[in-house]
Amino acid sequence: MIIIKCKYSYCKHETNEVTKEDAIKEGNCYYHKDCHKEKILKKEIEEYWNDNMPSASLQILRKVIKQLIHDKKAPADFVLFVLKHINKNNKPINNPFGLINYCGNKDIRELYKKMIINQKYTKLKSEDNNEIYIEKVNFTYKPSNKKITDII
């Protein structure tokens, strides 16, 4: 078993070490699965902003993404969901810092939670392993020697 250091600069694991079998290789670098997913989601956020939102410098956008994901501990897929929600509903946003306010919106958080719950439900529903097996249960009656007057 070969242990390699995760190259993600914001790795959330204590030791930053990953086994070669569990790692995801990108170029010459190895990442934890969740670190790699977060890295890709951050790249998607940047691309979505550049394609659909007002122009802003990449440096400011990355600063906002870092602040949301690493400082405020918002999931990267939540930030992407908020961006898509803003664009789909034609909400006003002039710069990346407005994204911080939208991520704090209670209504948008509730929509995100509902979306996650629906995804989990459809995933569980689509799995074939969810068949419920009911075994036959036999009940037997054991008469009690107590009388009604003993209880009172």
C-alpha cells in the first residue's frame, strides 16, 4: 500500500495523505475523492460565473469562492446551486460579493435542502436493493393467572 500526499491546498483531512488505490490522479497529482470533487466544483463555479454573470476579475471571484467554501464552510455544490438559482430567476447581482448575501438567504437554503432530499429519495427509489422481505411472525397467547381485582 503506497501512501501519497494529497495535492489539494485546502485538503480537509488531518494527515493530507491518501493511499494510491483510493486516490484520484489528475496529471501528476493525486487527490482524495472529496478534495478532487470540490476542486472540480470550484472550477465549475468560475466557468458558470464567466458564462452567465457580469464580468468580474478572476481574482475577486476566487476570493469570494474561498471565503464561502473554506471560511464559511458552505458546500461547493450549494454555491453552484445558488449561482444557477440567481441566473434562472433573474435576480440582480453586480459583483461576486453579492453571492455571499444570496448564500445566506434562508429561502434559497431551504430550496437547496429540498433538492438534496429529492435527489436522495430518487436514488433510494431507483436502487433494486430496497426490496423489503417480511418474515412470518407467530404470536402465541399465554393466559395470565392474575385477576382483574389484582391489578386494581
